Amino acid sequence: MAEIDKLAYEYYQAPGVAEGWSRAAGLLPTEELLLDEFAPVLANARVLDIGVGPGRTTPGISSRCRHYIGIDYAERMLLPCRSRFPDADLLLCDARRLAFRNEAFDVVLFLYNALDDACHADRLAILSDIKRVLRVGGLLMFACHNTDGGIYPPQNATDLVNHLAKKQLEVRTQDYSILNDSSSHYTLLTYYMTAEQQVRQLWQGGFARASARGLDGRELRPGETSKDRSLHYIAWKDSD
């Protein structure tokens, strides 16, 4: 297991983390904008919500679609969700190996930058398996960190010590970076891309009509950069 994956999984399984995340409630403004925009697609859709955690997105998405399935790979994160939404279809499942048949879903969502917890090889495997479980014409929507948005420097001694310990594990390539940012007080590694790099990755992965959206929901023009710290992406499966 790559260091980025190992650190993320240990963090999500640590006592108290799920309880802390459980305090977050409701969809983010950008999520609301995009889900409203694609409401006609969602209305009669079978939707897979990846990285559901304690269930922040569960009521807002399940109320918009025909059938909802939420998954997470960390049992501790999923427990509060099952407790809060006992009637929801919630499964322990790793996005690297989705336990669903081909073309099982009309829409796949991977929100709140959760895809950025995976290393490069696993990220490509996740996108490939998402494409497998999407029907032809299906929609993928996800969020990830934006390299052009910058990273906040450590603001105190503890964060600085953590950052210096993890900085040696950073990876920088012409296509992506794996960086130590402020997540969990600089104890984690996070995958970063520019909008142009992420759109290209989606095209190379066989997705069509891929585009980046800013925090205001506006579609970025080809070659346009954004200072938003994270961006949302829309892509479609046009063929197998």
C-alpha cells in the first residue's frame, strides 16, 4: 500500500475521527448548485455515492434520485451513517474494487475531495472501475484539490513539525503532485492536479465531455486556471 493510502486509511479508522466528521451536515453550496443543475439526470437515476463517511451527503442526494447506494471503505466512518440513516442502502466497499456489476449505475458521485486520498495508480484504478459500473451515457461528478489554489503554510509549531516529517514523502510530476497539506494538522498526504491535468486524465481514462467547475459552479474555459482550493469535475461515459 502506498504511503498516501496507508496514512488516509489509518486516519479514517482512528477513534474519534468519524465522530468529528459527523458534525458536518448538509451539502456544500457548490454541491447544491451542481446537483440542481443535473436534477433531470438524477431524478430517475440509480446513484452510487462513494466515500459517504458518516452520511453528510446521504439525505441531500438520496432525496434527488430514484435509488441511492452509499459506500465507504472505512468501517468506523460508515457506522455513524448506518445509525443516522437505517433505511439507506449503505455498504462497506473499496472504490478500487467496486462490488457491482457492469453498467449498474446512471450516476456516480465522489465528493469532498475524497478521491485525493489515493495514490496515482489507485486513482487510475478507481476511475477505471467507476467507468465500468456506469452505464453508457452515465454521469460522473467528483471534487479534487487544485494545484493552482495553493497550500496554506503551517501556522504553529506542531503543524510545522508534522509538515517537515511528511514533506520528504511528497511527489511532484508533470501530471500530478502528492503533497502534505493542512489536512489533519499536516499528518496526511493529498493528491493535487490542475484543472487542465485532471480533464486530460479523464479523457485518457475514456471519459467524454469532461469539464472543470469552480466553487461558484461555473464551467472553466479550456486552459483557464482557478485559484479555488478545490474544483468539481463533470464527465460522461459515452462508450465502453
